[in-house]
Amino acid sequence: MTASEAEKRHIASTSHTRPVRSMKITELLQSLADENVQYVLVGGLAVQLHGFLRATFDIDLVLSMNDENLGRFIGVAKRFGLVPGIPVPIDSLRNAGQIERWHREKGMLAFSLRERQAGGSVVDVLVRPEVSFATLMANAVMGELFGRHVPIASIDDLLAMKRIANRPKDRLDIAALEKIKRGEDPNA
């Protein structure tokens, strides 16, 4: 069995048991699919869907950064009442020059969107992912989350992203993802 087949089987067998926080994630993911938004799920939720029980408080996405796709994504985000975590209009996400300046001058890696209420969910759009959208999409595993088909970053791509970020939580995820890749229980 290939690594990809093992990933698909593992995701299918574990995804229905993962606790996820807050916002109507099912409706958000369905709306992204309904509007043909091109994205790949990365970060903690993707790690969860591969089988590692861990807490996560946001949804991390890598989008195709073309204008049409960003327009569709922004439309969905507006319907869900998501607003930027910084005081700029949500449509700023479509301004490639501004995103580049924020990245260069402020080190911005993600454009964060939040629900308006205190403690609301966060959706982070990675604007400078370590692995390109094209690579992530080509290697993505189609998983299932609450009955919705979701493109999830492959274990190898998550490992690459986590190794570059190298925060303490990333090191825990790396160890868990390596166990999954070897066919071991990441929660043992």
C-alpha cells in the first residue's frame, strides 16, 4: 500500500471522531466547496484529520491566490461574518502588492479572519506558505470532515511546513506525523 493510500484509509477511519471548536465548520467548508474556492486545509486541523489528537483553535488554509478565487473566498468569509484581525478591509486580501509589503515590512505570513464575537473562531489564510498552493493541491489527500470532502495537506507537505515553522507545537506535530507515516499510533 502506498503512503497516500495509507493516509486516505487513516483519515477515513479517524476523521469522524475529531473534536473541533466553534464556528460552523461544516457550513464554512460546504460554502467553500459550493463556491468552488480552491484551497487546501493545513495546520492543526489537518494534523488532527491525519489522526493526531491535539487541540487547535483556528482553521489554516492555503488558497489559490488568483483574483477570482480570492473573490469567491472573500464572499464566503463575508457571509460568515469574518473580519480581518487587523484594521483593514477584508478585500485587502486581494491586493497582492499590499500583501507583499506586509510580508516584507512586517513579516506577515497569514491574513487572519475572525468572527466578531469575543472568543470567536479564526481562519488564517497563509499568504506565504512554505509549500506552494500548486504543490499542496497536487499532493492533497481528500479527507472527510463532518461528511464533507476536504482537500487536506499530505503528511509530507505538513512535515515540510512544520519543520520550517519549528515552534514547540510543530515539533510535537512532526513526531506525531512521522509516527503516522510509519503506521504507528501517534497518540500512544
